[in-house]
Amino acid sequence: MYGDVDAHIEIRTANDHAGTISFSDTNAATSAAYSGYIQYVHSDNHMAFGLSSAEKVRIDNNGNLCVGITGGSAKLHTKGEQG
């Protein structure tokens, strides 16, 4: 972009599908090729962040940040050892 302008990228899908930005490190046509991703799922309105081909962080439709787990009841919900 040039100058003092606003810009956006739009990924449009049906309301029961997901839009995804994938980061690939191979040309294999399998889901394992997508090492990292950012995904918005319209069916329940959550955003997921994946690493090593697996979801690691989710922001649910209530604004809860879930780390290592796909759902939680607190604003920050984690799974794993504390410390």
C-alpha cells in the first residue's frame, strides 16, 4: 500500500464454513502441510490459531481466550501445568 490510505483483506465464506489463512512449509496437498494457520469459524463464531498443524489458541464468541483447550468459562482459560 502507498500513502495514507486504509486497506483490508477479506475472506468471504458461507455462514456454516470457515475462512483460513494457512502457512505451509511443503508442497504436499495434505492438512499436515499447513504448519500454522489463523481460522475464523462462522458456525460458532470463534477464531483459532494453530501451530504444528493443531489448534493452540482460541478466542470464543464471548471473547474468552482459551489456551490449550477449545472452550472455557473465564476470560482466560488455560490447560496445562501452572508455573
